[in-house]
Amino acid sequence: MPPRGAVLQINPLPDSSGLGAIGEISMNTRSVWQQALNQLVERRTDVLHVDLSRVRFVDVAGVTDLAVTAQRLPEGQRIVLHRPPPQLPRILEHFWPDIAAIEVAA
């Protein structure tokens, strides 16, 4: 469980259409995460990149926000997750095994 003072920083990715996250995705940072995902899907590109290599923790609610966002994407658009925390792919596989709009890249 992350500490109460959890912080999440969101930055645009310099080389692609997407965002990078630093910190923790939890109840304390959920509004920041949701806002970032909402802004991400406003981009009208086929592939949306999310670099999670510097995220230390993500809770089930944060993964749910990601899955719900992916389900809202138009046909042909997808989110590629780069180096997510180990629990994120496991949660996706357990609760959303057939979600095609999310790709996990190591």
C-alpha cells in the first residue's frame, strides 16, 4: 500500500504521442491519473503511448481507469503501455483478458 502522501507526475513524451507517469497511481492520485487519460484520448492518433517505467505502484482502481479509457477508444486506436509495474498486466489479464485496445510492451 502506498503512503498517504503519494504523488503522481504526468509529462508528455517527447518522441511520441503519449505521456509518461512518475510516482504512484492510487486513490490519492486518481484524479491526476484520470485527467491524464482523458487528455490522452483526445489525441487522434492510432497509437497512444504510456510510459509507466517510473511508476512504483498502481492499484486496481488505476488499472480500471485505464481499461475503461481503452474501451472508449474508437476502432483502430490503441494504448501501448511501456514497462508497466508487474501487477498491472496481471490485473488486466485477470479482469479484462479480451481487451484488444491495450498492448503491453516490455
